[in-house]
Amino acid sequence: MSRTGTTDDGDELLTRLGALTAQARAQAEMQRSRVELAIALQRGMLPRDLPMARRLHLAVRYAPAYQGLNVGGDWYDAFTLGDGRIGLSIGDVQGHNIEAAAFMGQVRAGLRALASVTSDPDEVLARTNDLLVSLGSDLFATCTFMRLDPCAGVLESARAGHLPCVWATADGKSGLTEDEGGPPLGVQAGTRYPVTRYELTTGGVFVLLTDGVVEGPSMRLEEGLDQVTRLAGIAAVAGMDVDALAAAVIKGAERVGHDDDAAVLVVGLDGPDAQP
């Protein structure tokens, strides 16, 4: 009895399996390259330096998503405005791919450019929103934009569908900001974003963050925000520096399951007689 037919079938099966394996490897390598490109794009678009001003202390932390092949579009930014005040922004683009990372760059650049024309937080978000709508993208972004006067300790904030900020004072009080806010950027033209004023007192802190820090498979949003609020309260009372607080907040993000980007921006203020 001849076994030629059986041998030929086996060889053909091995050949097909080899081809499928090679194809799967090529696709995985292509996707890995896209993720690496997106991560490099993210890091290249984040600010290399933070602004300096008397009494002001800023600290940031950023942890890109490493679960699977997801790459998000979270960002933070801080820059000096034309009148010497400080512009602060943090946000999150919908989606987890290279397009989200690229859209993040457009949003951040738009915010900076428009803040050089008018630093009013409502105007900055409203004009950025109209710009993004005009681009016709299917993506949108949540964002908080703040204007800080370090000398007066006044923060003016406008929020576009983003998480509230965490605040804490040196006398032991802490909580979440309760501004009205508006819809995400890039959804509907002509939207307005109410501005809320806060006082950043000596030794106090404001913590701006994205949802990857406080929400995930292992933690509900409310629980995550409560965790950061407790950390900020302890840090303010203990006089912990903002860099240590930022490190503690991003460390806590590991408990949420971290399948999303995580960004943290901490703002602190010294007393009026403190040296820069």
C-alpha cells in the first residue's frame, strides 16, 4: 500500500502552517511598530520643561498604557502666558491608537496657540473646540484648562467633559472641584465653557489628572478619586513636596488595572516671602 498521498498531504499542511505563522509574525511586528511609533509620538509632544515662577511648584508624571497593544492620547501641559501668568492643561483623547496620539498633538498645539491670543479659559476651550469641529475628525477630547496667577494664588478653570481636579489645603481640608463644565472638545461648535475661580493657598495643592489614574477594571472612579483626595490631603498637611505627591499619585494608578494612559499634573504654592 502506497503512503505517498499521506506524505504529500502532511507536507502541504506544514507548508500552510509555516505560511500562516510567518503572516501572524509579520502582522504582530507591524502592530508593535505602530505602538512604538505612537508612544514616541506621545512623548515627543509632551513638554520637556515646566515653567518657573516665584512661589510656584509644578510636578508631572506620565505612564503610557502597556496592556495589550493599546495606546491612548492623554497629555499634560504647562506654559507661561504673555502676561506672566501660567497656563495649565490636561486631557484625554477618545480612542487607543496612533490616530488618538496624533489628535492629542493637534489639541495640545491648538490650546497653546489660542492661549497666546486670549488666555481666558472659556475662550481658549471654546476656540479650540470650534477649531477641532472644523477639522471634521471623528475623534473628541476631554480637557481642563486653567490660568494661574502665582502671585495672587488665583486659579481660573474651565472644563470640557473632563474629570474634576483634586484640591487640598495645609490646614487639612481636601476635596474635588465642583465647576459646571461643558461637553468634550470637538463635538459641537459654538459651545461655551463656564469659568470657576479658586484660591490656591500657601502650602495647598491642586492635582490635575486623567481617568487612567483613578478608573479601571480593578477600581471604580469614585474610589480612585477618593484615594487621590486622601493622598493630597496628607501631602498638604505634612508639607510634602509636589514631586513626591505626583509620584505617589501615579503609583496608585497601578491599582486600577492600568489599561489606559495615566497623566498627573500637581500644582503647589509657597508663602509670599518664599525664594524661587
